[in-house]
Amino acid sequence: MIAGGPAVPDIIGAMDQPRSAILTLLRDQTLALPEAFERAVYYGFCREWTPAYYAGKHQLFHVHDFPTGLRGTIFVGVRTLEPVLLDLEGVS
């Protein structure tokens, strides 16, 4: 991670409408969660600063503003998925 990046509101404010409106709504709802916070994270693969949201020490998601639209990456821990996977008939 690179230090000294832009503030998340600045990243969102630089987006076109309605993308900034969508992300602002998502931001407000996420930050209302207990222990939630945000920070800008630099992703070298995309060469951009992107908003990332955390609950405690765990990243919940981050969002990229691609030319084709907003793309979010949501993180779900393996322990969260384990019960779902165990109930699937197609998974041994």
C-alpha cells in the first residue's frame, strides 16, 4: 500500500454522476455499521486509488470506477462460506 493518497470523499467526488451518488449512498450505509471505517487504497494492477471499507480489521469491499461502470470486490471469509459449500450437492 502507498501512503499519502487522496481522501475517499475526493475520489468519490471526482466520479461522474450517477456513479458518485451511488457510491455516496453505499458509503453512508457502510459507515453506519459498527466499527466501520474507510480509506483510500492504491491498487497497482489498476493504477488507481480506490475507496475501501473495513469493519474492524477486516476489509468488507473496495470499489473501482472502470470506464464500463463501477465494480466492487466483496470479501467473504472461508469460514463464512464453509456452511454454504457443505450444503451444496455438487461439492464433494
